[in-house]
Amino acid sequence: MRRRPGRRQKERAGDIIRRTRWRLTAQYSLLLLLLLGLFAGAAYSLLEASARSEQESKIQTLLDDEFRLIDEHGGNTRGKSFMAEKDDYFAVGGDQAFYYWIDAQGSLLFGDENQSGLREQALQSFRHWNAGADESRVVELRAESRLRRVRDMHQEDGERTPYLVASRTMTAGGREVGTLFVGIDISSQERMLRSAAFVLGGLTLVFAIAAVYVSHLMSKRAMAPIERSLVRQREFVADASHELRTPLSVLLASIEALGMSVPSASDKTDDRFAVQTLGHMKEEVKGMTRLVGDLLYLARTDSGAAQLHLEWFDLRASAERTLQGMTPLFEAKAMPIAFHAPEHLPVYGDEQRLTQLLVILLDNALKYSSSASPVQVTINEERTRQQRTVILSVADKGVGIRAEDQAKIFERFYREDKARTRQHGGHGLGLAIAKQIASACGGTIRVKSAPGEGSTFTVRIPAEFR
């Protein structure tokens, strides 16, 4: 039964594209949200500054008008002429909530307010102001309307009204005469600012959602040329690999035919040179053939065209046949192989691909282990309520892998030591293909290694891949 890796394999093929797209979406969104936040903050700050400036201008105008009468009378607020003119200059209502004239001893000489209950609280708050300083500040007071002596039942006891209060101190002969305090109710402006903040916050939220959507569209458009380029690259690799297989096969067959025509037992120098040259050419062509096959497999896997041939087979028997086929290679280096596995291990999967995975791991142990170094192959079975899991491990006592390189060895064309890898004939694709096979079969591959202590590769795959 042949089966494509399906949706899962296609998702893996486009995983890098999706991650990059979402990363671009996040970056675009953060940039747009930052600009949006700065705009909303600037708009609110300008609105607040404008409202505060208007309030300051209004209260300073009131303070100038009322302070002018006191200044004209030289600070004498007890004279008959001042009292006669006071009512024309001092009045509450409209914009003005209260006014108070306090002498140098802190006594209230005159004042009025448009709401009862303000005077005691206002005078109490004025005691904390800097003596002799002209300033303005916002003061929150709890008040009761003159028109309604009974507090509104819907008004909480702790509710306070904000007032903007300005003060101006008069001095005469180097001494302080008194201080005039004027206050205006700014609760309507505060409500307006709160409403503006709510509206700006709502608009910011709406535009933030729109910004995320626009960012997603922008990231898709930005990634479209890259996606097309990757598709063309995969198609080129697959087509080139496919086209190269035939001439390489013909070239290998021609070299073998030439090798058969040269007498192997000849002692002539020219004949020995021809045999050696043909042998080197044959090995290079074989290496190129393997490379082309690896590239073709990876290209098909990336494009989702790779297929899995699923069937029931005995993994132990398949692993034994693989080990028997590679025994001469290990015997040439006097490397003993220990094999441990259950007597019978049925697996529903792609036997050819799992065999290829085992060959890659054994070849890796063969290349990077010294002569007479042991290799151990172990296959175990782990059972849970959900599924059976096969655990395949290949352990060697070779050169080992540095910790910083262990996460990179499964990348394509990565070689920890390029000189040593080229000496052994590798292209840096074996472990990348092993990881691809493990992922295609629904499993994982991990490595545990240390320099000079060898490496252990562990593959975990479901015993029944669906």
C-alpha cells in the first residue's frame, strides 16, 4: 500500500514559510500598533493640554478681575467703598464655583460659594499651600447643592467633584496683606476627557485588529516571491537530479565495462595505472549517484511528492538483513557489531525507508569510529494505551559530537569537520535524510554524544503509522 505523507508532510514542507510569515506579521503588527498608540497618545495629550490651557486661561481671567478691586483699595477689604463695589466684582455662578479672601493671619474675611459644604473643605485644603506663592492646582471637594439640601440618593458618599483653584497673594510695604482664592468646577471637562479617552481607546482597538489583518496580508504578499522561488528551486533540484541519474548510470556501466577489459593480473605499469584510474572514477561516480539520489529524495519530500509504501513486516528480520549486508565493511575495520532486538517485532510502515535510515546511522558510525571500535544496535518496543512505539538506537565509540553542533548535524549540508567529512566521502545529507524519514514516519530522532566518547542516535517511531 503506497501512501503519501499527506497533510502532515505538506505542513512540515511549508513550516518554514509559515513561521517566517507569522514572524513578519508580528513585526508589521507591532510597528503599526506602535504608530497607532503614539498617534492616540499624542491626540489625547493635545486634547488634554488644550482643555487645561482653556481652564487656566478662564480662571486667571476671573482672578485678574476680582483681584483688581482689592489692589485698587490697597488691600483694605473692610472699608465702606470696597464693600459697596464688592458685589459688582465678586459673584459666584456660571464658571465660578467659589472665592475666598484670607488675610495674613489665616482668617477668612469674606467669600462665597455656589454649593454648600465647600467652604470648610476648601479652607482646610488651602492650609497646605505654600505661603505667599501664586499657583493653581486641581482640588477634589465633596459638595451639596444649595437647591437640594438632601444629598442625591444615587450619589455615593465618597464621590468628589474636581475644582481648578488659583491663588494670588497681595503684599504691601514688604508684608503680606492677604491671599485671594478662586475656584471653578471642571467636572464637565474631566468627563469630556474621560469620554475622549474611551473613544480613542475603542478606535485604537478597532484599528489594532485592522492593523493585524493588514499585517497578515502584507506578510503574505512579501513572502509570495520567496515561496515561488522555493517552489522553482525544489522543482529544479528534482528535475536536475532525475535527469542526472541516467547519464551517471551509463557512465558507471561504461567504467565497469572498461575495467573488465583491462587484465587485472597484468604487471604492466600502464595497466595498473588504468585499473587504479578506473577504480577512482567508479568510486566518484558512485558518490555522485548517491548524492543525486539523496537530493532527489529531499526534493520530492519538500514538495510533498514523496510516497510511503506501508505494509506489515518484521523489523528484526529487516534489520538483520541490513546488518549482514554491511558486515564486510565493518570487518574490514575490525569493528564488532552487537545486535539486540525482540525475536519478532511486527511493524506497519515503510520497510525500505526504515532500512535506509538504519543504513545511514550504521554508515555514520562506520565513518567516524576508529578501527576495532564496537558498535551496538538495539531495537526495543514500548507499549502504552494509545499505541506501540519502536525505539531504534545505534551507539558507537567514535570521535563524538560537540554539544554546540548536535542541534545542527541534522541540517542539510552541515559538516562539523569539513576536512574530515570530505575525507570520508560525505556530503552532509545523510542525517538530514534520516531526520526526514523519521518525521515522515511520524517519529523523531535524537542524538546523545560527547567528544571522544562516541555517539548514540535514538529513533522513536510508531509501530503502526497511519
